[in-house]
Amino acid sequence: MIRTVFRMMLVTSLKDKITLFYALLFPVVLMAGLGYYFDSPEYRERLLVGVIGISTLFWAMQGVSFQVYGQRNKGVYKLLKLTPFPIVSFVLALTLARTLLGLAINAVLLLIGALAFGISIPFFGAVQLLAMLVVGMFCFTCLGFLVVNFARNEGQINMLSNLLQIPMVFGSDAFYSLSAVPEWLARAGKCFPFAYFVDGLQAAAQADTRPWGLSVLIVFAFALAILVLAALTFRWDPDHRETGFRLKKSAAGGGAGG
């Protein structure tokens, strides 16, 4: 059963053309434009890491938000409560499907960067990069669940996502050094997981273990905190009548209200 749901989530995710645009085509255009404008090997490596970072952010956060919103409005979660299939397995299948596709998108971006700019990453650095991407994908997927819990329509999803994504991107080292920006902006960026995610990606590109390990721990801690908030505010229906994520069903099969 879970394999069938997993395949369905893969197909549904691939049909998300808007998120695919922002996760793949937009980063490619950004990488091509800035990469050829700033003709510097050091900046091109920063740029490649940056576009991988925003691709992961857009794909995991906004993609999950819109997908969960659509499923909730169609009554998918309410119907699942009437079946023996655990809700947590459904959410896990959704998360794994989007993570797998997200890693594939990042692999394409890495290949394009390697061919266009001649960038190479050491083998151990590639392993670190993969681990950082998985942790980051998990973190921003949880953030996507949290966003959709507070949004009543697609417009609010966009608004809330932008309110979080804009300060995260501009408050990080993704495309420029924070040493030249106001101190308050650098401090504000450290209040969000994206800055540490980018730090971890940059450390992985250099196979630098210590800052990478610290970034993994911090992003994972953010992920756990966001996961708890997302679980507590999880909405089963679009009318806000029932909240709180439950891992187990009651003996009657419906489960108690949150």
C-alpha cells in the first residue's frame, strides 16, 4: 500500500509545474546570468551552492504547502481517517517522494554547474553535501507543513512563504558575503535555518568537516522544533474544525479530536 501511495506522490509532485519552475528553471537562469556576469571561480562556486540552496527551499517549502493544501481541500486526510492506512505513513510517503525528486533536481543543478563553470567537488565533500541536502529538505518540508496550517487559501500560502523566504535568502551567504551588510541583517538571518543550511553547503563544497557538522546539527534542531509546531497545528480539514496531528488511530478507527 505504501509503495502505491509513494508512486502516486511522485506523479503528483512531478505535475507541480510552478514549483518545478522555481526549483529548477529559475535557479538555472540565475546561475547562468550571475555566473557569466561575475567571472570569478570563487564566486561561481558560491553561486552554485546558492542556487542549490534556494532550489531546495522552494521545492520543499512551497511545493509541500501547495500539495498539502490541495489534498486537504479534496478531503484526502478526512478520508484517510476512515481507512486502516496510517496518516503518518501517508505524510512520510509524501515527504520521501518530494525529497527524492528534490535530490534529483539538485543533481541536475550540480551537473550544470560542473559543466558550465568547471566546478568539481571532492568525493567526501559530495557525501557531506548529500547529507546536508537531506537534512535541509526535511527542515523546509516541515516548514511547508507549518505554513499551510496557517493559510486559508493559495494567496496566503504565497504571502506567508514570501514573508519567510525573502529574509532567509537575503540574510544568508547564498549569493554575497554578509561581511558587507548591516549587522542587524546578518543577525536576523541567523534566526532562520536557511543561513546555516547555506553555511553547511559551502563547507561541504570544500569538504570542511567542522563547520559542516555544526550546520547539520543546527538545521536538524530547527527541523525538530518546526516539526513539533507543525504537528500541533496540523489541520485535517479546510474549516479549522479539527487540529493536531495524531500518529495512532483510536480503537474505533476515527481517532480522538485534537
